[in-house]
Amino acid sequence: MTMSTTNTETMTNTMTTTKAPTITVRPDTVCVSVSASAWSRIRTINHTALADALAAQRDTELIQGRVCIARSATIDKIESLLRNTRANALMYAVRAPTLRLYLAKEGVIPRIQDIVQQGLAELRVLLQELAEEWPAIVDSARAPISDGGLGELFRPEWYPTKDEIVTSYGLRMDVIKVTMTTDVLEKVAKEARDELRSAFVALVQGLIERLETGQRLRSDTFDALRQFVATFNARDVVGDSELATLVNQAKAALQIVPAKVSGKDVDMRTTVAGLLKAVEQQAVSLVTPERSFSGTDDE
């Protein structure tokens, strides 16, 4: 699938036009559409009465609820892995705002597969727990209507067996590689770079605020920035050397933080905040839109 666009972004004013330098993605970067969906082999239940259908639906929704939990958790983990690499420009190009496309390193695809396998294992545990409860659930449906069951309307074939619950549901991962033309690739690369820069600035500024305002610190206070630093290389699809330098400086600042953080450690607060403020000043300049003018700005 090849997608293209004719839009070219330039910075202009009445006296001069300056085109932004070309930004390209790394050779090992691909654009992919990633999704994790649920599948089921459970037979369709044919009901002849609305009340019967609703009663059985109430019970089978217990299964669907667990499937949804596992599916949602899996998608959250995938999106966390790919965060800040969403290919917005490509979405606009194909006019599909609901399509989830990401720029990613080739090596990230096996990691996505591992996440789906983990999600499938978690789903199996949830379904196994439900399977242990299932005989009692079916028995309650078999009970007289006066006791809240279906009474004579009950049909055992409406309900999956205990074994079917465990073996008839699963998760499927779909990864589709999308081929991009050069003009679209350049725009997507710029947006991916800018998103990653903005995310870094937000994390640094948030941590500085906590350090300087005396807010309570815990060991996990620094986790978000630590995770960004640890996964930066995997997410940096354009080879952003300017941001990489600042990320390394932030990494050095975080190494000062002890494993067990004490809210009374004023010296640590001051030192780390000072180092991060120096990083912030340079990082902010990376996300500020640049404009090139020749002559006087009349704004």
C-alpha cells in the first residue's frame, strides 16, 4: 500500500521563503499499523425468546468481560511501547483519522509479538478462573424462575462448556507494513521527531516542578523520565542527535538520585533540579517553532 501527499511545509513571510531542512528516518524504520483483537470459536446461541436471550447474554458477558480486560491491557502495553512515534502526517494523507499508524524500528515487532503472547497468557488465567466458577453459574440459570433462574426455559446448549471457555477465546495481533513515498516520509519524520521532543520537555518540566516546589518525592517519582531515557533509542526513528545529547544529560542527572528517595534530601533536590533546568533550557529551544525573516518584523 502506497500513500502520498502533495503538501510541502515551508516557513514564509512577505520578504523571504525558507524551506526547513530535510528530516529522514533511520534505514531500519518502518511504518506499521498495529492492532490486537479478540477472537472466539464459541458457537452462536440461537434463542427463541427475548427473555431467554437476555438471561444467557447476562452470563456469557462474564466471558466477554474478561476477554475485553486482556485485550485492553495488551493494546495499552503496545501503545506504551510505540508512544511518540504515531505517524500523524500519514493519517492525514490517507484521510483516515481513526487509523493507528506508527513509525517503528524493525526490531520492535518481535517485542509487540511478545506483548500479545503475554496478553494471551493473562487471558488464559482469567478464563481459567471463570471456568472454575462456571458450573455454579450454569446451575443458577437452571434454577426455577422463582429463584432467579430460567426454570423450564433453560437449555444447556445455550452455554459453553467449562473446557470451551478456556480454549475458545484468544488474542490476535495484526501488523501491516505501509510503504511511504518520499514526501510523506519526510513530513512523518518531522512530526515523529517533534512529538518525541515535546514529550521529553514535558517530562523534564514536570519533574523540575516537583523538585522545586517541595512536593513529596518517592522512588517512582522519577520513573517516567527514567523510562523515556531507557527507551529513547528505540523510539528515536530519525536519529535526533540534538535530543540524544540532552537525553544523555538527563540520564546523568538521574544517576544522582538514590535507590531510596528521602523527601528531606534537600541537596539531592537542588542538584538534580539544577542539572535538569540546564537540560530544559536547551530542550525548549528544540520545540520552539523557528521562523526565518529578512527585514523588519511588523507584528
